[in-house]
Amino acid sequence: MESDRLIGHIDMKADRKAGVLDVKRLWLEKGVKPSAGRLEKLEAELVRLAKFAGVERGC
């Protein structure tokens, strides 16, 4: 989400054995562009989520 807008869906799994958050697939909503700034925010959020899930890094 960005503010109150849903911009996409993500399918991921915490692979604790390998120590990674494995992103299987990302779907952006119609009209949402994968800009550099948006992808940087996503990467930061995946890093935060990986820590929450108990793995070392996002993938």
C-alpha cells in the first residue's frame, strides 16, 4: 500500500533454512508503474519483513 491505496500483491515465503525471504511473484495493480522510487521502498519493506520473519535477508 501507498498511503491508503493498494498498489499490488506479493507472494512470498520465509525460507528459514536458507535464511531468506523468498519473493515468488509480485503483481502490480492496473496503472501502477514499477518506478525506481517505488522499488526502493519495496526493497526496504522486504528487509524489514525479513527481520520480522526471523530470516537474514530479503530476496
